[in-house]
Amino acid sequence: MKTKITILTLIVLTALGVPTGHRAQGTVQVAYERHVLPSYVEPNTPGAPGVAVDPALAAAITDPAAFDADGSLNLNKAIYVRFLDRNRTAPPEAILIHIPGPVAGSNSFGFVASEILRLSGGRFEVWAVDRRSNLMEDLMPMIAAENANTLTASQATINAYLNNPAGAGGYLSSHPFAASSFMAEWGVDVMMRDVKTVVDQARTITPSVFLCGHSLGAVLAEIFAGYNFGGGVAGFQLIKGLIILDGTAAPGAPGVAPISDDVYFNGGAGPAGDVVGLNQLRSPTAPEHAPFLVEPFNPLLFQLVEIGCQLALLDPDGPSVLRQVVPTFVPVPATNAAAIGMNIDDEFQSEIFARFSIGFLRVPSGGSATDVATRTDDPSSANPNGLWRPKDLGSTLQQWDARKDLSSIGLAGPEVSDFNTVVRSFLLGAGNQTTAIGDTNSLEWYFPNRLVTDVSKLIDLGKTPLSAQAIAAMTARGDNPLMLTENKKVNVPLLAIRTTEGGFVPSNLAFLLYRQSTSIPQNKVSVFTMNNYAHVDVLYSVEKRSSPGSMNVPELISNYIQSNQ
């Protein structure tokens, strides 16, 4: 089960899976600890006064941190994982707080966090946020598999998730509407107040607090900076600077406009795809009205992917175990490693927010990519190589080749992330498979749909005022309206980093539009482009491919903090 609140879990850098060439120098040893703090009391959430708790829901939650001392379920909590130097006795000089992107957990930033600690000599800490839905993940079977570290245990864990008595994937996965009464309200306001809880905690240690976000997390970081928390306090006043990684709002960009009230209430097309309406979230009548993401990914798939990543490390060349369970996930005979690669590599994964550059299917000597896969166009145009579908090679298993350069098989560009580093990060905590402790994982099983609905309403960062009808709907169940009123006053230094193959920030113009919507001086803005990076490579690659500067992302962040603390 997960560790209790504030209990240290000290893991040296080698256990974090950082490649040998990037280990800490001198006395720096990276450790992490999970903290769960009392946070904003959302009035419809278990733990709020007068809220009745579904006994089946409470029974399905295995995280001790989700329960108060009296044994009652309380999900009104903020969560962060603190990456720190185990050997440092003095307080950190600066703390970087990270907001993850969609379906991402705190451990998705673990690799970058470790590198930042190493580069700073332990002077900086990184606190990675988990959304409160993390408390509902049943990681106990996964922990058992990692502690046993055997193929038999991995198969047993797959069976445990598939054959859960409450339904495949567990109670919430099979009964998503059981969380609708409260998750329907877990939108931007709840997220902002949880992040503020973490920021306030960091400020008790040092005034040098920086806020970072990746993907949708970058937009949430921008929203936090301009958020009005009442009492004359705006988010930007609580931080020293802002870092946005391959994501941004771009007020004024052609076609970028908040969703209408009708779409906000009843669902429809949003700036990045369809959104679920507030009325649908509160009174669901169809599967897509679930309070958390169920398409194109879902909690059961996330559970199986985490086990699949362990299998890819334990038995990379063995036949895919997942193919027997989710044949749509592994459509052709393949190895355990190839099963993962063909689902997260940027030549194969259609969803741009889930793409890494980690190699390609193994091609026979002297052959080309077309020998093992079929090319189609990439609808997002993010990857110049297009998208590929693996071919059925009959009795021959598709294998994964973690090659760093695709030119010899007829494709363009290097692969900038390390396959094993990426796959290991999907495991729990340190991902070392021998002392698994369920502090943190890279995936977020229950990503709140309300968050996307609210962000779609705020995509111009408050430039369009909320209507009286929208405010009435937001507050109908006792919550706050969205209070993004201070964006124009934001004046903290900005570090903006985009990828050339990420798809979310097609040019630096988007960063310019964001800056113009604020009061950030031009001389306080640093913009870098990571060449050949896919969207998630910014969290895993140490390749020095920035323009300008020829640096990697941890170096850019460390230099920025050093200059602005």
C-alpha cells in the first residue's frame, strides 16, 4: 500500500533509473518523498461536511492517505512528490513546482527533476504535483508485481485487474458514475486551489518558488499565474517565475476562442477536440459523460500498460503478454518491448500528447521501415515521418529496436529519448522493480474531464468575461466561479520551451501571444525550441538540441532558476 503522509521514501539516483552518464556528481543523492496535505474543501467531495460516502467507493480505495485519522474517506487533499538531495541539510535555495499534463502523474517529471537536482548540486528542489484523483488509484496489485519482479507475478497482477470482483479495472473503472457526484466539480478552480496549497507549503521553506507545467499543465500554470484567489492575492504574486513546456494558451490566435455557454453546459466541439458539458458531467446518461477520461484511453488500459512496461523490462524479447488481453493494443504478434514501443513511440501513437521518440520496430539488416510497417499520413502533421502500422509477420514476432537514428531505415531524424528510461518511469516510485512503494506513477488513471471543460472556457485566459449564466452554473452546487481575472497583471520572468515535432505549439508566435496578454517584459522572456523532440521527449531526453544554445531541457530550466531566484 502507499506510504503514509510525510514518511520519507529515500531512493538514491541509481534506483531512479537515471543513465550512468547522468548520475549525480559529488555528494548529491536524489531522494523523493510523497506529501498529502489538507486542501480546498470542495463541498460535494467525500470529506466535506454532510457528504454521504458510497460504501462501495470507500471500500475500493486502498491509499491510506485518502482516509483521515478517524478512518473516514477524505479526498479534499493536495498531493505532491518532493524530489530532494538526500545529503543536503540546509533548506533549498529554490523550489520548482511542476503541474503535469493530461493523464500524467508526478513521476512523469521524475527524470527531469533528478537532472535538475544534479545540475544544481542539490541547491534546488522539485515538487511534482499529483491531482487529487491520484488518491483513488488501486496500486496494490502493481506493487506486488514489482516487489516480486517475476513474470508469474506480472501475469497474476494482470489477472487481478481484469478479474476484479467489482469489474474489470476495479470498481471505479467499471462504475465511473460512482464518482460523478464529486468529480464533476473537480475543475480548474479545485486544481488551482490544490496547487496553491502546494505553493504555500513551498513558500514556508523558501520565497524562491517557480511554477512549471507541461502540455495542458503549461496552460494550467498560466491560469494559476493569473488566478484571483481573493483577498488581493493573485497567483503570480506567489511565484518567482513561470516555465511552460510544449504547451501554452495563445490569446488572439486565429480560431482560438472560448467555448460557448451552450457547449460548456451541454458538450460539443472545443479548441482541442470534443468536451463533455457541465450538465452531462453532473447528470451522466452516456459512457462518454464519465467524470474521468475513458476514450481513447481508460483506467484499465493504464493499469495494463504499467504492467506491460514491467514486462518490457523483465522479458523484452518474449512474446507480448498484453496481446492476449488487449489485442487492439497489440494488433500483431510482437515482443513485450515492441508492444509498448508501438503504442508510445511517435511513429506509431496517433495521440500527439502521448508521443515519445524511442526507436522503431526492428528492421532486417539492409531493409527499410516498409518491411515491417505501413505508412500513413500523420493527421497532426507533427511527425515528418508520418504514422506507421506494424505488419503481421506471421510466426516472426515484431521486435523493438531502441535505435537512436532512423536514417538507415529510410526515415528522418534522430530518436532523442532512451527506451528503458521511458519505460521504467511508468513503474511506481523509483521504478527499480525491487523495492516498489506506491508513492507515485507516471500515468493518471482518473484524469478529470471537468478540467478540460473549464480550460476550454478559459482558453483566452480571461479575456472574454464569463456570463451570468455560466457563473450561476459554476456556483450552483456551492463552488466558486472561475476567477481568472489577473492575467494582464502577470509580470514574472517566463521560460518557454517548445518541440519541433510536438504538435501543440507550432511556432514561437504562440508564446509571443501569451506574453502580449500579460505584463511580462520582453527582456524577461526566454524562448527555446527543442529540435527533433516529440511532445513527451521534453520530460525524458538529455539530448542537447535547443535552439539557441544547444542545451537540454534540464539545463535550460536550471539556468533559468539560477538567473531568477
